[in-house]
Amino acid sequence: MSHLRHQTPGGNPIDKPESLDRRVLDVVSRLGKPVSVRDLVRALSLDPPARRELKAVLRRLIANGALVDLRGARVGLPDRMNLVVGRLSCSPSGHGFVVPEVRGEGQGDLFVAAANIREALHGDRVVARVERHGPKGPEGRIIRVLERANERLVGRYEDDGPLGGHVVPFDPRILHEIFLPAGEERGALAGQMVTVEITRPPTATRNPAGRVVEVLGRLTDPGVDLKVVVAKHALPDAFPEEVEEEARRVARPVGQEDVAGRTDFRGELTVTIDPETARDHDDAVGIERRPHGGYRLAVHIADVAHYVREAGALDQEAYLRGTSVYFPDRVLPMLPHALSSDVCSLIEGHDRLTQSAVIDLDARGRVERTTFHDGVIRSAARLSYAEAQAIVDGDRESRGRHPAVVEPLLAMDELAKLMRKRRYERGSLDFDLPEPKLVLDAAGEMTGIVRHERLDSMRLVEEFMLAANEAVAERLHRAGAGALYRIHEQPDPERVEEFVELVSSLGYRVPATGSVRPEDFQRVLRQIEGKPEEKLVSYLLLRTMKLARYHEENLGHFGLATDMYAHFTSPIRRYPDLVVHRALRALRRGRDAGREAWLREKLPEMGLHLSDRERRASEAERELVEWKKVRFMAGKVGETFSGLVTGVQAFGLFAELDEIYVQGLVHVSSMTDDYYRLDERGHRLVGENTGTVYRLGDRVRVQVARVDLVRRQVDFALASVLERAKGASSRGRAPSTRRGPGPAERPRRRPGKPRESARRHTGRKHR
């Protein structure tokens, strides 16, 4: 992706003075040794105001890992001292990796053996020393914990008698049990899940200590799974009273004073198109055919910034949450319901305030001009995706219910297909995979899974939102405005090589390694379209790519093959969109130099925080779904299903079941018809005597052998092996007596899954 400079609307680069952050780093690098504040003041020739700013700059550079604070009130560059600043990611088997916050060219994660983790816990921000370079990369030890990731943990309470008790962490990556002194269990009973506050961190020789702050219940109790996931990921639930009070105060009906000075779109037909169960309607769309060909597309987005004032209690709580969290039967909203599902939601038949992008496109779907407005709309219809699709497909009953929207929807469908074709031609990646939806009973227990196909009406909304997001990013970028962009960087070459090897083993042509382009991956997606391996290869490709994230610089979006992208279309449920709305409005109403300077200083921290909140929400959503799947499978032990091999390891095969999307392990010890060896390059297990081969992508039939509700794992056995063993037994020959692994032996490593779903890679509905 080419480097992009800030430009004015006329296209001329803006000359921006070099930041003090950059000057400090340059001086520390040039001096070639750890330096004191006095050294920096002297080397930079700072006046008194700049000296005061220097302290904030140093705090920021230390916080983001660019500098390390040392004894003697000095700072230094980590890479000059064989130090790495980053987050510790532990494995249940005991070792860990430090993921660098600032990654140099070709720098990988730092491996830390169990004995060298010392007092750090999974997720902690640490300083580690690189001690040697092994055949698989750098290895080292943790020398300091900079920031604790968890003040509270979730786990299972166990009673140890008069001396107290202990809590076994729910997350297997937390390698220490938490000691509870007598009386600190706060009424918890053995076996119950609890939230524990850490009162004494671990040391190299003793476990952490804590006290119970909440008893959640037993794992088998209805609703406890949701409580555990919410507590584990520290997701805020109920809003503080002052936040609810502010929401009630600002959530007044739209009046004449609110409409004054806005562009009035109420005379134009506008509709919302959302999932059937949606309550927060962020976006509405309208269209008209232009007299001389082409289209005028209006994308209207809820004007949340009008109601959520910067730095108020409501704003601070929304920033803390960062995003709404969507569970199968419940939502943890970013904003109170008085806003999210009422006055901000673009409800049918009600006047609503918007920020609107009006996009003129030619007859081939090419953008010619975009204008931005503070607007007011009145949605004419609330359509579900299924209703919109039925209208486009000609369903007489649906068209009879909404006669006024038939022609506009047909024009929208026509335009969206033109836009999609153009986006595809530039190399944009699409993962059009069906998404599973859990069917739950009244108690929140899973009773089945239904397959949700992607409809053209979903693609229609997505195309229009993508176009609005790109248009807004371009406007902000060319104006040199401070904002958060949605960036997606090129994948690491090592991951590309791994993907090439994997896909080649399945018999597909792959892009050449090196500087990969989106079009190279798109070529692979074309090859697998409609094939049995389509879902598997798409998952492998998703795993190859980096996570999309928020950043203060416009670095482009690899997956969408665009140089400019931001999130604008979902401010009810994403705080970065609110930041973008405020920046866009400032361009229309006049920029405040003081506020913009303050914002630019805050943007790097905001990008990190909001990217972290997004990842946390995604992990929580995925974890609860996987947990419900495991509980569902507990009633399926002994049943046989068809599936696909999604991972091959020395200890066995991972398989995902068709239709119900449940994944489990076929441990090699259950494959009693032969001794199987791993062919690592071929991604397959090969039988020594029979030559039987199980490879990545193979179709298999498996029987559910065991479900571990505590570890949330499912064990499968190959139906063919069981049948051969049964046949041998009926002929009087004893089958192999090799036993499966006990709980302590069974590897807890999960198979390779995409690090971010297609939805999360580019945003939930609109990327």
C-alpha cells in the first residue's frame, strides 16, 4: 500500500511541523545511549512550555512501547538493549510469547519458557529480555511487569478447609490458581463459578491471592455461561445512574430547533433494511435515478454526535465500552436504550436527525461526487433483509404491502450490483460464507443451528455503507483532519508462505510469495467458489490476514483494496464512528485548532483502546457461542456426523461437523487401527502399516466420543476405525488396547481458526 500524505481539498500536501514525539525518538537514537530528561531538554533546546509538554510526550512514548523507562530516571530504545515491550500471551501448556507492541522489520514474537515467565500473568504488559536466538526464533525471559491485565478473574472455587480455598481460573491461559484466605470466599460453595479480585499479585515463588467479589453459580445452571463470559472479559453491563440520567435528559423528541439549519430529506423516500430482530437502526438509504443517466444515492446515518456531547458522562461511558456486544440472546449496548433503540434509531414514521452522504454515481456505478449534510429524515418503511429480497425477487404479497418502495429497491439492487462488480475488479476480497445462527430455548440453552445464507439485500446495504465509509475517509484525509481510520495492513510474508503451502496441498494454484496483492487472494477465492473446500480455504485465508484495526493515520485497507477507509455508518454501536462523525461535522462548521490539537494527541491512545475493545467483544461473542455448542453436544454422545478435517497435528485431527459447525478433536490414540505419523509438509497423518491417509480438507464421518464441559472441548472418534474395531471384535480378534488420553494428557491446544471472522475483519455489517 503506497504511503499517503495529508492533503488539502485542492490536493496540495499540508506542511506539518515534525511532532515532539518524533524529535525525542530521533534524539534518543542519535545519542546512542539511555538519556535523562535533562539530556533531552539540552539536545532539543526546549523552551519552558515545550519542557512541560516533554513530560507528557515521554509518558506517551513509554506507554506505547516506543521507549523503556530505566533506573536512574533515564529512558532508552528497547531494541538497542535487547528488550521487547509487549503483551504476554500464555499457552495452557505453560510457556508463553511476548507480542511486541512496536514490531521491527522481520521481528517475530518472543518465546518465553515456563520457568522464565516468573510473576507475569497472561495478558500482562511486560518488558522481556532477548537471551538467545533458537532455530524457531528469539527466546528470552520476562524482567518486569509494566501493567497488569486483570484486576479480576473468573474461575471455579474449591474449598481447602480451615486454611481457606483456591480458585481455578476459567481461562486455561492463566497459569496460577488464586489463593483465598479463610473468610474471603464470601459464601461461595465448592464448584461454583466466582469472580475473584486479585489482592496480591504472584511472585516467582508464590501464587496470587484474592477475594471473591461475586458468586456466579454452577456451570450447569441456566444463564451462568453468559455471566461467566461477561465477567471474564470485563464487559460492562448495567449503566451507571448518572449515564442513564444524561441519556434520559437528552433523549427528547426532534423539535424545530433541532431541525433548523439542516438539509430536509423528509420529502424523499427513505427506508431502513436490517435483520428481522434489529432494534437499533443506524442507517437508512434512499435513491433516485438521475435525468441523464446514473444514480443519486443517499446514505443517512443516525446523528449520535448531536446527543452525545464530548467529555460528558454519556460520552465517557461509550468510550469505555467502545462497542456494543452481541450475544445470541442478549445485547450489551454501547449506549443506553433511551438513545440506542429510541431517539437515535431511525424508526419508521418518526423524524430523526442524521449525518448524510449524498453520492452521485454514473451509469456504470462510478462515484462522481459526494456531498455531506447535517440532515433530518423520516423513514417510510422498516424492511427486514428477507422482505427487501422478496420485493426485489417479485413476490406479489411483499410488493403489495410496500408498493411505494418497489421501484426504489429495484434501482438500489441494480446499482449495488454495479458497485460490487467495480469493487471486485479492483481486487476487493469477499467472504460470502453462510453464517450459523443458534436456536435457543427460553432458558438460553441451544436446541439447534440454522444456516443463514447471504442474501443480495444484505450485499446491497453493505455496498452502500462501504461507499459512504470510503467517501468519508477520503474527505477527512484530503482535509488533513484528525480522525480514526479503519486500517488493514498487508499480511506477514511468513503467514502468506504458510497459506501457500496449505492451499497447494489441496491442489489449488496460489499467488507467488513476496509482495502479495488482494487480487492474488481473490484468484484463490475464485478457484474454490462452490467447491466442498470453500469454507475451509476461506478460513485459512482469513487466518493468514492481519486484524483490521483503528489508527490515527490513513494506511489503507488491504482486504477492501482501497487507500482510504474509515468507519462512519454505525455510531450507535461503535465509538470510532462517533469520532469520525465529530471530525466530519467540524469540517462543515469550522475547525477548532485547540480541540484538534488535543484530539491529535489522544488519537493514538484511542486507536489502541478501541481496537482492544473490539477484539474483546469479538472474543466474548465467539466464546459464548462455542460454549453453547459444547453444551449442545453433551446430548449427542454416541451419535455420528459427517464433517471436514480442518487441522492436522501430531496428536490428531481436528474436524468440523457439517451443518452444525461444531469442531472437535480426533485424538491419535483413538485411531487404533494403525500407528499414525505426521507428514508436516503434506498436512496429513499417514498409517505406518496400512498406508491410510487423513489430510487437511478430507471428508470424514465421526462419532461424538466425549464432551468435557469444564474445558469446553469435544472429542470425536473416526466412524471407520470404530467399525473396523467392531468387525475385528465380532470375528474374535481383540482390538488394540491403546487407551485415550486422560484429562491431564489431552492437549488443550485448539485448532487453527480465523483470528477474526469475515464480519469482524471489516466490521459487523458494513466492514
